[in-house]
Amino acid sequence: MMIEKMLENVRTKCPLIHNITNYVTVNDCANVLIACGASPIMADDKDEVEDITTICAGLNINIGTLNRRSIASMLIAGKRANKLNHPVVLDPVGVGASKLRTDTAMQLLEEIKFAVIRGNISEIKTLVFGSGTTKGVDADMADKITEENLDEIIAFAGVFAKKTGAVIAVTGAIDIVSDGHTTYCIRNGHPMMSSISGTGCQLSAMIAAFIAANPHYALEATVAAVSAMGLAGEIAYERLSETDGNATYRNYIIDAIYNMTPDQLRKGARYKMR
Amino acid sequence: MMIEKMLENVRTKCPLIHNITNYVTVNDCANVLIACGASPIMADDKDEVEDITTICAGLNINIGTLNRRSIASMLIAGKRANKLNHPVVLDPVGVGASKLRTDTAMQLLEEIKFAVIRGNISEIKTLVFGSGTTKGVDADMADKITEENLDEIIAFAGVFAKKTGAVIAVTGAIDIVSDGHTTYCIRNGHPMMSSISGTGCQLSAMIAAFIAANPHYALEATVAAVSAMGLAGEIAYERLSETDGNATYRNYIIDAIYNMTPDQLRKGARYKMR
Amino acid sequence: MMIEKMLENVRTKCPLIHNITNYVTVNDCANVLIACGASPIMADDKDEVEDITTICAGLNINIGTLNRRSIASMLIAGKRANKLNHPVVLDPVGVGASKLRTDTAMQLLEEIKFAVIRGNISEIKTLVFGSGTTKGVDADMADKITEENLDEIIAFAGVFAKKTGAVIAVTGAIDIVSDGHTTYCIRNGHPMMSSISGTGCQLSAMIAAFIAANPHYALEATVAAVSAMGLAGEIAYERLSETDGNATYRNYIIDAIYNMTPDQLRKGARYKMR
């Protein structure tokens, strides 16, 4: 796999990405999309999402801070993107934390074909089993990805990938990306990334850009985006001084994506086929 | 008072805090909650706020950028939190600047029992007297807390605390925290903190985390949170170079909370019982 | 023109600016307003926008992430501001990208008198010709402002200024500010500014502050704000290290506005009457 080519294509093609996302981390999503070479547009009114998604190359649906109004827009935009064969990413933020989030995620899965679904292990479990142990927007402690439960998680990610036809990205201490046939484990990143609100949201936005720029390589493009985000977390961590904390770290991660060269990604990415 | 213990408990218990807050400073609220050791979740749709607040340890209601939809959710979430005995914080951002904000704040005070109410002096005056001199979201000039009017402010904070049963935190050049029986003055902070949009919002979110982690010490936990925020403002100010401005200062304050140790808080907090 | 006086007046008068703006870049708008000496308030509910705009000195309407609810509020607030003779700025973010945005912008132009309209060349073209080549929120490639098409753009900016009675600011590689009689070209700024989501939104907010503080000098105040933003982009760029990217750059630009002295603006501004 030419992982560096995936990033290069984002930078060359500058895909415009339509985001229907939460208002908590939306600014970081916009800036990380620019940092990786894409162009962001945020629009969530039902009267414009069809127009917006039509001029875009990909759609990123994120259910954080969802509401009745934005849910309707997600469905409209998703269906339009499907009709146009634009790739659609689902980030099921906090699914399982409320009936509304779970119901919404299930409805989205039913009515929209996703190219990639990215979540933490608690969120993906909830999607697979219909209910889960999600506590808020972070993965449940009992749900940590470890060497011990890795095989089990790979198995159900594969089953879920086959069922949905989507590439499944389960991100955590170890990241798992599977299309149901091939699975990759990615060992980039730094534990401090979980101290920033929205690294997951940012990654989902980036995945949308990567798969939009590499339309025939959804699996590989997702691996590239996941690796790039993790690598950025490592690079940014190295820059931190003793007095820096999670706010500076947040900026440095986006900075690292901005400065990342394809060559740097090729050398720094630590992914392995299982 | 073991102020350092209050912070320690936030870090140990990692309380999940439900925020119904404005879209201006929401990202800073999320990151400062993580910085102090808590975990944030933002949710404002009436169809999910009961579920969300149920899995949380505390609720933070902030009326900045309020709207008909979010007001309904504030009432629903607040009542549920009351029923579950979860502490609820009110940040009456800009109350007095519009009839809608004043009416909403009054309705919230009537229907929900708050553990802590935090605002600047103009906002708290408006809550007490029903109308005020609030101009926008900043305290009115004539409303500055000084050594001269300190006793007067302490007096009406105490009366308001007794009336509402809430701990009242009036923040400004000098911070006043009162439960109607005991009052503390806190002299941490730096004037440049008012150059950042949302230090007040961040503090209210942190107060929710501190009182959720210290359920029997609402007064002391509030003093701890107020001191921690002020101390972070001092530490962050020391880091500024000549070319740094309010954007960098904003990041450094959150960084300072992230790195603050209980011992550092104990040594740096400047609070005094009146 | 005493460009430095325009900034000085913002710092002396601290105008309160009402913003009805998108949730993507709203925090940066708030902090840049404080940085330049103004005071921000964000409010978008139809039941409070009249009250809020009444206590403010200027109104900034930005149609990014618009929705049915906020559109109604824009109209109500704009009319009230007109009645009170408060200056109103329009930032037609992404107009042309959807029918809703175009229709909304046209309706706003019809029902509200704007003091200044600021957009990139694609957006302004769309306003002038009723439809445009807007692709998302960035200027279309074919729409770059160059030495070659400068005269043509100046011409239609002038026509549009006469038609609307507003000062027109077309921002890009070269910035053009025209009131239909006098036109200025501003050559401050740095190409990397387009790597940040929201420098345009921030500038529009700042323009509102500058014209509110300099009520009889809408043209000059707009030139001052445009120059200040561009100069801040230059100063911030100089501070960047090799590992810094667009996130740090974003902070440094706001920092540069915060630290900008009238004298620095006078010396650094590169504007010329055409």
C-alpha cells in the first residue's frame, strides 16, 4: 500500500468536504481539513444540504450535539451523497448515551450507505449490538483496546464491515481498520490525545477527505488518515514543553498535519495487516 | 479547608459533566473540563437531555446564545438532575441584556434548584433585583468589585444565597463565594483574563466538575474551582512573551489547569473567609 | 486618511458588537473583537435579537451555517439596527453554494441597508450577478484577484457600492474597498491566511467594530480594519517556526491584533487610492 500517495492525493485534489457536525469541535474539524489539504464547508439546514453536498466530494456526518433539525438534514444529505456516489463517513459520537443518539445512528445506518464508520470501541459496540456501555463520548474503561481483546474486536469489526459494506475504523490505544476482508492494526498515536476534545471528530473529517481524494481505495485511505492523525499526535507530543497542556497540544496536532509530508507519513506510519 | 483535596477528587473521580451551553465558548469548556480531570458531554436536544443528564454526575446550564429549543432542554435537564440529586450550576450569561435572557433566568431559578450560581456582578445584580445594568456579557463599569463596595456585594450575595439555597459566586477583580452563612473572598487571577471570551463560561463548567466530585462541599469546591481558574490565569500570564496576546493566553490558561497539581493549588490559592 | 485614528477609536470607545454568525468560527470572532478593543455579544434567537442589537453599537450578519431560525433573526435584527442608525455588516459566506444562501443574501440586501458588505470575489460576484461560481466558502480559482483583473473588479465593486449604498470590501490576494466614488487597494496580508478557517469572518466582525467606532468614516474605517487584519497576518507569519502550522498561525494572528498599536498600523498598512 502506498500510504503516502493517499495524502498526496488529498493535497493535489483539495476535495471539498461537507460536514454536518457538532458545534463543540467544528472549528478544529474545519482547520484540520485545511491542514491536510482539503477544504471544509459546514451546512446543516435541510433547505440547503442537498445543494451543498452536491458541490462537495465527500460528506462527514457526526452525531455529536444532534437535534431534530440536524437529524433530518443528515438523512437528506446522506441520501443525496449516496445518489451521487460521494463517499459518506459516519461518526456516531456518544451513541448509546441516549436513546435519541442510538435511534438516530440506527436510522442513519438503515437509510444511508456509509463508506466508512469511525468510532471508539464503545460506540462501535453499540452500533453492532444495538445497545452498549457508552458513558458519554469517551470509550468505557472496560472497553479499552488491548493486546488481549484485539482479536475479538477485529472479529466483530469484520462482521460489522461485511454487514454494512462500510470500512470500519475502531480507534483507541490501538486502531483497527477493516473492510471485512482485510484488517489493519495501526499503532500510532499518543495517550495524551484523549485529553483533547475532538481528536476523533477531527479524524472522521480527515477520513472523509482521504476517501474522497482516493475513491477506489477506501480501506487504504482510511488507514492513511488514521496513521496520519496518530503520527501527528506523536510529533505534536514531542514539541510540548513542561508547561504546555492539552490546549497547546490541540494546536500542535493540527500544525503537525499541516506540515506532514507524504514521505514523513510513509516513514512514520506503523500499520500492519492482520 | 483542604482546597487541594477538592482538585484531587476531580482528578480521581473524573466526573462526567453535562453541559447545555453557548456555541461561542463551548470548545474551551470541553477542553478545560478535561484539563481539570473531568469529562465533558454537550447535548441540548429536549429528546435526549434527560438520558444524558442521568448518566452524568453534574449539569452546567449556561444561557449564552440561548434559544427557545435550548431553553426547553435546560428546564427538562435541570428538573431531572434535581430529581437525581445531581448538582446543577447556572451561568446567567448576559442576563439583563434582553428580556428573553432575564425571563429565562428567572424561570430557571423558579423551577430548578441550583447548587451554584456564578456570574459577574452585573449578572448577579440582575438576578437579585430583577433588572440590571448589564450591557452585553461583560460587567458594567459602574459594577466593578472594589475594596469600597466589597461589603455591599458580600451582603447581597449572602441574601441571594439564602433565598436560593445556592452557593453564589460573584466573579471579577475580587471573587466572592457565599452560601449565605460563610463567605470567601478570592484574590487570584489577572486583569488580562477579561480579554478572553469565555473565562467565565469555563469557570462555571469547572465548578460543576468540582462540586460533582465533592458532593458535600459545594462551598469549598466552588472556592477551589474559582481559585484554580484565577491561579491558572496568573501562571499563564507569566508564560506570555511580548508578542503573545489573548489567543495564546487562552491556550495557556487551559494548559495551566491541565498541569495544576493539588499542591500547586494549595500554595497558590489566595482565599480568605470574611 | 488617519488610519491609525480608526484603530485608536475602537480601543477608546470599546463598541459592543452584536454578531449573528456561524458556529464554525464564532469563537475566533469573539476573541478578535476583544483583541481589537471591541466587545462581542452573540445572540441569534428572534425573541432577543431586537433587545441585543439595541444595546449594541453595530451588527455583524454572517450567513455561514445559516438556518430558518437564524435567517428570521437576521432580518429582525438588521431592521432594528437600521432604525437605530447602527451600522450593519454583511458577510455573505458561501453565497452561491446553495439556493438558500443566495436567496437569503438577496433578501437581506433587499430588506436591510448595509454599511459594509465584505466577501471574497466569488461571493461578491454572486451578489452582483445573482448567481456565481462559488464553490464552497473559498474563492473559486478562476476568481483570483490579480493585477490583470484588478480594474475589472474595481469597476464592478464600484457599481455594486453605488447600487447598495454600502462600502464594498472584496478581499483576496489584493483587497479592494470601494464606496462607489473612492476605491482603495490594500496590499497587506500573507497567502497562508487562507489556510485558516475564518479569517474572513474575523475581518467582517472587526469591520463592524471599526465602523461602529468611526461612524462618519465607513470607507476609511473599513480600509483600516482590512489593513489591520492583513498586517496581523504578516506579523503572525514572521513569528512562525518550522513546526508551526495553521492552528498556531490562527492564534498568532489574533495575538497580533491584540498587540497592534495605532502607530504600528500606520507604518505597516499598505493601501493606495486608485
